Amino acid sequence: MPAPEAPSIPAAILAILNPTDSRLVLDRRGSTVWHVRCGQAQYAVKLGYPVAATEHWGAADWTALAPAREGVVLQELGSATATYGVWAQGTWNVQPWHSGTDLQSRWTPHRTRHALSRPPLSDALACADALAQLHDKGYVHGDVQPAHFILGDGPGRAALIDLALVRGAKVPARFDFPYRGCLVHYEAPEIARRVLESGEAAPTREADVYGLGAALFMAATGWRHVAYPDDAPRTEQRRAVVGKSHRPVNIAGPLGRLVDDMLRPEPRDRPDMREVCGTLRPETQ
């Protein structure tokens, strides 16, 4: 059976933007994203809609609310161009487009599984700085992964995107939903444990630190930090994160030692994001 076509950008959004060009860049489980040009300006347009259950994934209604929730967060963080609203199947947002390359793609030339990886420390610091700035403002990201750090062409800058699961913002009840974990490859064991026990959890800065460590590990080596089958259901993935030790960190030098510290099983034993940045910064100067 052919996959259903991605929904089109609703007419109400087209009327707001009057785009000169648009390109679909993402279409997966409850979310579609377009890169839209309006003259010299560039935007990301997101649509959210509910998804049905599959063999390995449960049904998800929160995906319909996620774009509006992210729009609220972006506005609270001071984005002058972010806006959001409701469409027939869920919610949408418009936000600035960040040009660049995500961390996973950026480190492709440096990635190795069977020898010491030596990725650029300046990229790791840029990602750490972006997450540290969010923490400094009183927020928790809740969905840290390599694809959510966009590194520009210039040195030392990264944009942290996909803010729909951020905690710390004042979100209207009609757009809010419980936190049920994130992509398990980057989920801290205490979050995975809580989701297994009750179906929900509370994201924390310590869990964000763990997520960044797992993201750096994945981008540098191509390995998930904890081993489990590629097709394992999420419950099995979470049991592995809770019950297994992480793989040896085969990243050279200070970054490898830092990632090892960030992946400590006890939240209190991990460095905070300012300590992470403080460790990396002297190594890049």
C-alpha cells in the first residue's frame, strides 16, 4: 500500500506568508515541515496531526498539538517572527529557518565505530553553548538529539531547534500535553524508568546533559550509546537504557572523557551545561 501523501500547507498560512517558493523537508509520524521562501526571508512551516498505532509505536494525539506548543515556546523565548494556529487536523507554526547542517550530518566525515573518533571540538562546544543558553533562561529542552543542533557555516554557532517538548514555558492548556519521553536513543535512564513505570516523566536539565552526551556519541561513532535491536519496541529500548551499561566511549581526548561523564547513570554525578562548556572551551582556543 502506498504511503499517504503529506498534507499541503493550509491556505490560511499561504495567505500570511505569500511564499515565492516552498520545499517539503520532513514528513513523518504526525509532523510535516516545509522550507518556505518569501523573497529574501526564509521560514520553517510545521503542521501537526494525530497518528494511528502501528506494530511498534502507539497512537499519538500530542503530535497534533506540538507545533502550537512550540510556537508558544518560541514566542516566550523572544522570536519576533514565530506564529502559530489551528488547522483542520491539528496545529501549525511558522518560525525562522536556520541554515546549516545538523550535527549528525556534519560529523559524517569523522564518524567511525571501530577506532577512536576525532570530531571537531568547536562543533561540540557550539552545541553545548546552545543548550546551556536555554538552561540559563530557565528552560529544559526535553528532546535533545543530533538532528536538533543546526551548525552554520561560521565557527562556534549552533541553533537548537524542535522546542515542542520544552518545559518551563507558560503553555495554554489547550495546547499542552504530558511529557512521555523522547527518542529513546537519547533518553536518560531516570526518564526511561519513569516512563516505564507511569507512562509520563518530568524532563530535567540533568537529563538534557545525558541526552547531549548520547547525541555526541551517536554523531561521532554511529552507535547508539546503549545496544538494543534496531526494530525493538520502545518498551524494550527503555528497559535496555535502564538496565544496561552504555557502550565504551571511543571518542579521543577530552571530548571522550566528557561524554563518559555526561552519560553517568546518576543525574547528580553528571556535569551541568556550564561545566560542559567550561571543559570544552579551553580545548578550542
